[in-house]
Amino acid sequence: MSIGLGTKAKTVASKVTEANGEAYINSGEAFDTLKSDKVNLAVKSPSLVFDEDMNLYFKLALIAMDNWSPIAADNQSLLDYPNPLAGVKATLNIGQTVNVLGNFEEFQLVKTMDGDVGWLAL
């Protein structure tokens, strides 16, 4: 994802792909650099100093955010240890974001945004 900051054109476009102006151009230029910079989030503005600072902050945040994974299936049980017969610590909702801490056999050790740590069956 890229964020472009700047002015927008005075003319109204019927589609966002047809819009122009500094903000749209900056967003497109930032998007073009994502792959080569090996990041998933970048900002581009009229200020190079601002861009350098913000993109450094984004890179730091992405170290953690790139490991977050949404729970894609039905509600899942957060287990005490990596065994299907383990006690259930909590139930995670569909789409709830977790930070993956590690893997063991058919389980992932995760930490929820609330701070709960436990195992999810894959």
C-alpha cells in the first residue's frame, strides 16, 4: 500500500484511475518502489525529509506487522500447548489478527493483540 500526500487537481475525474494531481502522482510513485524496497507500505510527499522519516518508521513497524496473520477459518481455539487435546485458553474470532511467534509441527505459537499467547492448530 502506498500513501501519496500533496495537492489534488481541480478537475473532477469519474474514476480514481483517471485522477491526477500531486497526491495521486506521489501515491503511484511510492507504489512503484514497494517491490524494489522490499516493503508493503510507503509514503511519498513533497518533503523528502518527511518521507525518509516516515518510511523508516513504517519499516520498523512492518517488522511486526508483516508477521500478523488473520484467522481465515471459523473461530479457532487458542490452546495451552501444541496438542489437539490441550486446554482452550481463548476462542479467536474470524479475521482476528495475531502475531505469529513460531511454528511447531502442525501448530503456530501466536500472540493476540490483547496479549494472550497460545497455540493454533493449522
